[in-house]
Amino acid sequence: MELIEHPPILHIPAIPDHILYTWIVMGILVVISLVATRRVALVPTGGQNFMELVLDQFLKELDETIGHEGRRYLPLIATLGLFILTSNLMGLIPGLVAPTANLNTTAACALIVFITYHVIGVRKQGFIPYMKHFAGPVPTVLKPLMFVIEIISHCARPLSLSLRLFGNMMAGHILLAIFFFMMGFDGMLGWALSGSLGGIVVGAPAAIIMVVFVVGFLLPLKILVAFIQTFIFCKLAMLYIAAAVEEAEHH
Amino acid sequence: MQRILTVSVLAILAVPGMAWAADAAGSGDMAKAFAVLAAGLGFGLAAGLCGLGQGRAAGSAVDAMARQPGAIARIQTAMLLGLAFIESLVLFVFVIAVILLFVKS
């Protein structure tokens, strides 16, 4: 991977890259929030308008998924969503690192969701009834088996949640890196500039085709993936919370 | 004409790949070669089967949208969730492939 991957522009030796870029994302979000809430008006303008639009989308999803109680969880979901979206989009700029392309960052987000929805469930209905819920609506003989299976499936949730986001970002990152490598000075462009006949005949058109392909297809696809993965992460977090809350109302 | 064009484009795309493959096979030992083979085959298999599954899911969703244009938003949400679940299985394979390729054992 060292062969094809360019080191990031901003690099401090003692600090891992994903942590540094997490701080940058935090800084961006804090500045945007401060600008948006500096003069809060009844009729929003500018930055406030934009942020209200964004948060309205989160509220709509929360109402749809969790129900009337969902608005309590807006801070958690919206923070996760904005953080993940900003990180994903930052990975699109060559030379910057997406913090979500590192398993540690996504695992941290997924663990926060995991712990939160269990705490919500235990709070809503107490520890013992919540534990009973893992056994599910099956005959008593099967309950221990069901309990073990449910525990395993709940433990798989943060795993799949973190691996999905990480895998998507990492795959896009490597794909872009390979394409930039192939059309750069070590690849087609270098071949075209080397002066050989084959390079001029084949390398130059290939380099142009690759540039068009990357700009016209890969980068839009990556923008789409960045938004969809954010949506999926938030939607799944909402669904898990909704399951924990719903069980309480059910009994 | 079309066939010649296709073959030549494929050849262009394959040239740097072959160069890298020769590098990888030349420097490493037998285990490394098998790791590269396993990563390539496994990821190809996973991607192809994921294509089948996602195609079914997306096709059914479009079918349902055409039947009920009023429920497009809900169907779209369900489709995206389903696609993400199918895709995450491929991403597990991807992570394993990355581990095979880049982690020195």
C-alpha cells in the first residue's frame, strides 16, 4: 500500500493521521455551528438557514423511524451523521485523509451507538425485563438457545456497523489511489511522456480516458457513497434505538 | 472494429497490472503468491455474487415503485437498507483481502 498511497499533506509525526484529521473535522463542524448560531433569528438567513435545513432532515427521519419520542435522540444522531458525512467528503480531496477510512474511528462511532441503545433499553424497562427480551417469544425450552443467539447477533451489530463504513471508505480510497497511480507519472502519463512510440500512441489516449473516467464516474460515485453510507449508519442507529424503545412500550 | 477496440482497451488496462503482478510474485515466496491469488479470487467471487443479490433487490424495488408510485420514499429507504446489508458481506471479504495483501504475516 505504501507503493501507491501518497502521504497526506498535513502530517505531524507524533500523531496518527486519522486522529489529526478527526480534529480537523471537529474544527470545521464547530466553526460551522458557531457561524450558524451566532445570531439566531426567527426567520433564518444564511448559515442558520442551511443548518436548519440539514437538521430538519434528521428530525424527519427520527419521527419516521422512532416515533414521537425520537426527537430526544437528535443530538446523538445528528452529531454522528454530520461527523461521518464531513469525514467521508473530506476523503474525496486528494491529499487529505478521511478519518472514517480507519477502523478505529468507525469502531468508536459504532461502540457509542451500541452502548447508547442498550443504556436506553435498560433505562426504559429495567435490567431484568430488558434481558428477558433477548429470549424472545419462543417456548420456554428454547429460551436459553434463543438468548445466546440474540446476544451474538447484538454483538455482531457494532462489528458490521463499523466494518461497513470502514470498508466502503477504504475501498473507495484504494480505488482512487490506484487510478491516480495508473494515470500519473508512474503510469500512463509517464509512458506517454517517455518518448516511445507506443507511449504516444497508446499511453496518451489511455491517460485521457482515465482522467475522464475518474472525474466523470468515480468521483460522483464516491460522493453518492459518502451520503448513502452516512444515511445507512444513522438509519441503523435509529432502528436499533427504536427497537430498544419499542420493546418497552410493547409490554 | 468493436472487438479490436475492446481488446486493445483491455490490453491497455492490463499492462500496468501485469507489471505489478510480476513484481509481487518475484519478490515474495509461495505464501505471498497464494495470498494474492486468494484475495483476487475471493473478492471477485464475492463481488459477482453481490451483484446478483443486489440486482434482484434493486429490480424488485423498482418493480414495487412502478406499481405504487405513492410509496416511493419508503421503498427507497428499505431498498437502501437492504443493499447496505448485502454490500456489507462483500466488505467483510474486502477487509479480509486487504489483510491478506498488506499485512505481513
